[in-house]
Amino acid sequence: MPSIIDETVFGEPSRGLAVVYLCGALLLAGQQGYYVIVEGATPFYAGLFLSAGMALSGIAESLPNPRRRAAGILRVTALVVLVSMLVILFVTPDLLIN
């Protein structure tokens, strides 16, 4: 009997979510680049963590169906990136928020 985690992490990739995640990551990275380069602001590191997590999720969802294991590894990596951002935010918020 397959577990819920196995079905969720190593399930079939969804093409619709791939577009949403990749566009979101691109928008966040573009916004960050605009504020840093044009406005001369200091980088908002939490935005970079969010962008990296969304990009990893988007890549995982855009893989073909036979690459379920690679998609699962990318999904877990995206979760690790986002959870590490939350841990850093609670432990030392000065590193993420300037």
C-alpha cells in the first residue's frame, strides 16, 4: 500500500503548476534585481530564498513523467530551502531582513 507522502512527493508532475512556479520565481527574481540594481537597495534575502524554492518546484513539475524520482528529489530540495528560510527567520532574523 503506497503512502500519502510517496504519492505526493513522487507523483506525476503537473504542467500547470510548473508554469505558475517558474513565472513566480522569474517575477520575484526580476523584482529583486530591479530593486538592487536600479534603486540601489540592499538585497532582500528572503525573496531570494522564495525565488529559489519556487524555481526548484517549477523545474520538478516540468520534468517528464518517467523522471518521477528526480522530480521528487527536486520537490524535497525546494521544501528544504523554504523551511531553512523559516528557520533562519526565527533564529536570526537579521540575516534575512535588513
